[in-house]
Amino acid sequence: MRPLNRTQARQARTNRVSILLNDSEMRALDRYCDCYGVKNRSRLVREMLMRAVLKQFEKDSPTLFD
């Protein structure tokens, strides 16, 4: 394995988050991954989660004319 450069070292994922899904949620996730050819579910969930978080941050941020 090659050594990480400075940018990769700063962005290395070292924090673990675990979630539990019920049967219907898992079926829906599996179906989505099958339909859209998703091979990396962790990446999918991480990107969707961060997209929702950042969207909410943007929505909640103050604007000039508030």
C-alpha cells in the first residue's frame, strides 16, 4: 500500500458511524442499489447523508436580507 500524501491524510476517514435499518428500509436500499448499479453502499449512504446535511446548513444560514 502506498503512503498517503498530505491531502489524503487530512481527508482519511477515521470516524465510524453505524446505522441500523429495518427490513423494509434494507429492501428499499438493496432495490435502489440493484436498479441504479450502485456497487459501494457505504459511499452512497455517506454522500446522500452529507448532501442532506449541507443542504440544511445552506437553508439555515442567515442571508443579507433576513
